[in-house]
Amino acid sequence: DAGVIQSPRHEVTEMGQEVTLRCKPISGHNSLFWYRQTMMRGLELLIYFNNNVPIDDSGMPEDRFSAKMPNASFSTLKIQPSEPRDSAVYFCASRLPQLNTEAFFGQGTRLTVV
Amino acid sequence: AQSVAQPEDQVNVAEGNPLTVKCTYSVSGNPYLFWYVQYPNRGLQFLLKYITGDNLVKGSYGFEAEFNKSQTSFHLKKPSALVSDSALYFCAVRPQGYNKLIFGAGTRLAVHP
């Protein structure tokens, strides 16, 4: 398996533009997580899905952020409109159903909003 | 509140010396415990986990970790550090019955020749 695949790896956009980050989890993994990593806040869980259903979105910073998982092999995190403070590395991770299993992380998307 | 503490922002070790990266947690019940490593410009990679059983668990790249229930700790160790071990290390806890991982702030390990 190729692991968790995220695209793009890097994204530079202007303030106010819409940004869409993409994630393909590992086949067979039914839990999917979106994290944000910054120097100031470290790793923050934004939202997670179980069997394509959003379970906890309490970490989503504001209404400008939205996430979808239309099927078991694809998820998106959208920021509209983007702001400079959204600049961070965004990670997607997936995991098997069993709670004692580890999550596998993608390589991340480095977002820069200018 | 449930939390994970990594008390050291950075750990400096000479190559060949043993290393320890500390982690303590505060969660209810018996959690599952994990260590991840992050190299520059990469995602987090799983190193090892404690679920149940033997308190000493062995993982990738020669790392091991010791679970201490009374001290609520899960310190990461390696008998002989390599320069290539230099990276950012994260401790994480999953409380029983929870789907979410709670991450510590991370500890930067610097191994110098």
C-alpha cells in the first residue's frame, strides 16, 4: 500500500482565496483524521470521520473551515476564504477500526497564505 | 482534563550515549500509549505502542519505551543514539473508548557526533 496520500504537498495562495486539501486514506482504514501543525500550537486535531461520517469537528477553528468524506477513499479539507493565520502544515491520518491500532499519517500539505 | 506532557522541548545527546525522551499523561482509565517520530518536512511515523502486557515495549529503529502505571509515564529510550535519530518525537495517548489521539507538544532530539 502507498500509505496515506495527500495533495498538494505545497500550496501558496492569496488571502481570500479558497483552498482545498485532499486526502486518500489507506484502503481498509475506516477512521480518518485531519490535523494542523504550527510552531505555536503544535499538533491540533481539526476533525475526524468514522465510516465516512464526521464524528467530532470541535477542533475546526471557524466556519471558514469545512471537511467532507464522500466515500471511504477520499476526503477534503476546505478553507474559504483563506487567511494568513491559516498558514500551517495540514496532515491527514487514517486508522483501522480497532482502537488499539496506530494511525498512519500522510506527508502533509504545507499551506502558505500570503 | 486529559493531557499529555513532554516536559523537555529539546534533548541533546552525544552519539553512542543512551537517550531518554520523557512523557507523562493524565487520562482516566487505562489508555493506549504511542510514540511517533517526525523528520523534517515529513509526516509522523509510528515508532511503538503500549496496549497491554509487558511494560517494556520495543519498536522501530532500536527504540523502546517503558510504561509505568504508578507514575503515569511512558518514556522513550534507546541504548545508543545515532545522529540519524535527530528528529521531533511525539508522545500520544488514546483514552480507552475514545477514537481520538491526544498528542504531547513534542520533544526535539538532537544527537551530535
